[in-house]
Amino acid sequence: MALIVHKYGGTSMGSPERIRNVAKRVAKWARAGHQMVVVPSAMSGETNRLLGLAKELSPELSTPDLLRELDAIAATGEQVSSGLLAIALQAEGMASVSYAGWQVAIATDSAHTKARIQSIDDVRVRADLAVGKVVVITGFQGVDENGNITTLGRGGSDTSAVAVAAALKAHECLIYTDVDGVYTTDPRIVPEARRLSTISFEEMLELASLGAKVLQIRSVEFAGKYRVPLRVLSSFTPWDINIVEEATSGTLITFEEDEKMEQAVVSGIAFNRDEAKISLLGVPDKPGIAFQILGPVADANIDVDVIIQNVSHGGKTDFSFTVHRNDYARTVALLKAQVMPKTGDAQLTGDTKICKVSIVGIGMRSHVGVASRMFSTLSDEGINIQMITTSEIKTSVVIDEKYMELAVRALHKAFDLEQPAAA
Ligand code: ASP
Ligand code: MG
């Protein structure tokens, strides 16, 4: 017998019929002897609908007072789905109770619409579990020290589930979703992409932040920090599938030292088209130039990702960096107004038709030549690399957007990602 947390996304909770299926699945786990806590999302489309209603009354929802109301409104989506699930569980003959975040309580800071969980009181939940109840806890929300309802940011139910699992020291947190796990890359681009049976937290964080949108990033950080074993699996299997088969399906996000880990050098390939490149050509090559260029950008709260500075030529150098595409126009305007007047006859060029492709794998720590294999693969395809950035477990290149799919396919093949790695 173990304490297990299940999280169900909006699609899984999308209709009374689907909620009934969730209830049957959870009841199966409870009858197998497990203590069950379930964290549902709002029914699919509901959070958008609620936020849309608020925007009809006030299009600019940005003051703290308005954000407070927005959270109170958005949080109702999960209260409804949680109550419905508790009813469905009781209809299946399972004792069950649902709690909103403030009833548990899940304490957060006061940053409305993007609050962070600070602590979870487990007393009430443990008492219910002890008498055999299935406890349903709303995802996505908590309560601040002044009793205001807060929400955790879009997709935040993942983080709620992981935080609840951490607080209760659950055996595992299972995230039921509309994909059946984490893939080596997006199967829509590479049909041979393979589901990984395990992946490390660090790799998952890199893949999640690089654009693989399976889990809210914050939930992966939380799981890594509090060592919560996390599994992503499909909610579309029949509810009465064999429980052992179900419990070992999907992708387990786990610790590096875990001997179950696949031993691949590269585990996955991520890509995004969200960035744009800006270059300042022929700026004076002198101490402080990077700060002179990027200081005002940082002051404007614009995130800079990849940065490169070229070697000097005649006392001048070229300096390039990338920003989110949404920030491109603002950054160019800011450089023209605040930086260019101080950089002599430097030229500004920009390119919004770029993409970033990254290979990710903890095996890169102990294997040499991984990046060079990436570069030779791209060169064989005639793809020019514009920028490179690396971390311990990742190498990213910026290339022309029109080569993105070609690059991802070629790299997937070059690193044998369609084959399972030896365990
Ligand atoms: N219902 C919230 C959203 O749509 C939270 C979640 O589903 O995780 O973002
Ligand atoms: Mg989600």
C-alpha cells in the first residue's frame, strides 16, 4: 500500500462522462490498497472561458486589485471539477471529499496570477486518508497570508499536484494527460520519435524550458527539489487496464543515479521559433561594451538568451544576441534610442526568421565529441550555424528557421534516437 497522487488535466476532466472514467480509474487504485489524493484541472476550456468573461468587463486587467478578482474567478474552474469528481467517486461507492486550496490550506505568496506555493498543511488530508477517503484537491490555486485566493499561473495544476505529493511524501505523482509520455522530439516533425521510459529531472527541465510543453516547468523544478518521483502517462487508456501495466507506462522523470535510467548520451531534441536575433556590427571593442548594449535591455525587463561577441577587427567588433520575438521591435527601438548614439558608426541588423535547435542529455557530461557530432551533422545538410550556446547537458544552435525541421530530423537520426539506449 502506498500514498499516490494522481493529476488529471482539463481534457481528462472535459465532460461528466470523462469525469466518471477518472473516478473509475481512481477507485481501481484505491481498491488495490493505495491511499489516493487526486488533483484535477478545470474542465477543458473552462479557465479560458472564465478569464474571457472578466476581460469582457475590463480588457486591461493589470492592477493588483483586478488581478485579485481574476484569481477568485479563475479558481472556480477547479472547484467545480473537484466537486464533480468527488460526486463521481461517491457514485462509484468510494468515500471521497474535495477541498479548495484555501481549505487544505495550500499557502502561497501574494503574487496574483503567478503565485508560488510556500507550504501545505497536511493535517486535514491525512485525517481523511486515514479513514479511507479519496481526497480531491483543486489544482492551480492556493491562499495568501491575508486569506486571498491566488492562482499559480497557466498550467499550474501540475505544480499543485507535485507540491501536494511532496508535502505528503507520496510514493509517486502520476500526471495523466493527453500525450502518453515524453518523446525524444515532437513526433509531428519526426515520425520515428520515441517515447522515453525514463528521463532525468535536469533533462526534463531543459526540454520543458526549450519548448516541449508536456509539464509546467515549475512543477519539474519542484519535483527535482523535493525529490518527488513523477510519471507522465496517458489518460486515454481504458480505465480498467491492468494496474501494474498502467503504473509502469508513460515516462518516469527520475534521478540521475537511478539505475533504471537509459544511458543515452543525448536524450532529446528541442526546438523553438520564438526568438529573434539582433546584431550590432562594428561597435568599439573595449571593456564595458557588452554592458553598454545589454544594460538598457535588461533594465527594460527584456530577457536575452544567446549572446555572442566576435573577435576584434581594427578595434571594432560585432555583437549579437537573441530575444523573444515578441520583444524584438521594442528591443530594436530601445537600442536605436539609447545605445546607437554612443557606439559611433555601428550598424544594426536583425533577423526574426531564426530558430533554436538543442540537443539535451546528461550523457554529455561524460562524453566528448557530442557537440562536434551535432555540428558535422548540420554541415552535412548544408545548414549554416549562426550562433552556438552550451551548458553542461545541452548544446543549442541558432539557424535559419527554414531549416528547422531538416535539422531536427537529421540530428534525431545522427544520435540514434529512434533506438532505445541500453539500460
Ligand atoms: N486550469 C488552469 C489552466 O487552464 C490550470 C491547469 O489546467 O493546469 O491553466
Ligand atoms: Mg497542463
